[in-house]
Amino acid sequence: MADRRNRPLSPAQIAIQVTFVLKGHLKNARIAYIRAAVLLARVRDEKLWSALGHSTIEEYAQRRLGLRRSAL
């Protein structure tokens, strides 16, 4: 029997490995998105943007986070 450790991976094996890693990254991105949304809601609900001298949450998001209204 040939030693499989010395054989290069097939394109299908590489695709499976890349897909596995990609799924992990996408899951982490979804979790990060939810965490960011929770914190943005807190900034909104507690009006924390005004404590930093901003007149609106949109101004806060634009200047501090680089987010436009559509991203909020």
C-alpha cells in the first residue's frame, strides 16, 4: 500500500479543506455582526453617542465608526 502522506492532495480534497475553513470564517463573521449589532443597539438605547458630543447617532456612526445610515 502506498504512503498517502507523500501524495499531493487532489483538487477535491483541497476544495473540501478550503470549504471547511471558509465555513468557519463565515460563522465567525455572523457572530461578529450580531455582537456589533448588540453594541450599536446599546449605544442607541442609552444615547451613548450624545456623551461623546454627537448630535445624532448617525453622526456618531459616521465619524467614529465610518458607518453610514444605511449600514446602521
